[in-house]
Amino acid sequence: MSKKTHVQTEINGEGIEFLCEPRQSLLEVLRDELHLTGAKEGCNNGNCGACTVLMGDRIVNSCIVLGVEAEGEKIETIEGIATSEGLHPIQQKFLEHAALQCGICTPGFIVSSKALLEQNPTPSEEDVRFWLAGNLCRCTGYHKIVEAVMDAAKALNTEVADNA
């Protein structure tokens, strides 16, 4: 049995401390230790994107990041995207465009899409498709997902313009 490591981090805006084994992935820590089960285990080798989270300003596959690497980082999971006021526009647009079916890939697509729209508020369809290339969906195809992201970009830009 290996010695556990103490990790201090911020997850979804809240300071968190946990103990994990050096070999445990961030996905295992999120799901098994912290009970944040939104990130899904799809492939467990970094190829499907179902476990995508934001770590700092990067999207990462939490299945191939060690839990100990979360030390001092700011992490955002799918659970941190909606607010008490309601769904984030990207979540709402996924619903409106029926851009989900089984739901395994959906958290990863939403986290990745949110990161895209924060870095590029007016992406082209090509930008969206390129950015989401690390997320795989076996159910819906990608057209509805791309439409949802494009519509969310419009909604967010309208919201910004209305608040200006």
C-alpha cells in the first residue's frame, strides 16, 4: 500500500483538500473521493474526452492527469458550470438543439465548448469542429453539437452586448 499525498486545490470555486495515492488519476479522485461524478470514464487513456475538465486555463482529460497534479490548481468540472440562476448558455443550447443522447460524452463536450467560447467568443464552424476534435460521441453525430455551440456563442455575445 502506497502512502497517500495531501493535495490542496480549488474545484468549482471552492477550496478543497484531499488525500490520494500517487498513482490515482484526477478522474478517480473526482469521482471516488470527492463524489463529483459528472466527468465520465470513457476510454481511460485520454482519447474520448468524456472526462474533460478545466485545469487552470487548459482543458485536460482527467483520466490521464494524476490527482497529485491538482496541487495548487484551479479546476472546473461540469458541476461548476451551471449557477444558482440556472444553466449556462452552452448547457441550455445543448438541450434546445438536442445535442445529446446517452449523456456519457456530454459533460466533456460542454466543458470543452465553454473553454472555447471563453477564448474565442465568435468561433467559426471550423473552429468549433477543430476545438472539439478531442471529444468523441458515438450517438448523436456532431452536427447538433456544433449547432449548439454556435448558437451559444451568439447568445453569449448578445448577452454581452446587452450588458454593455
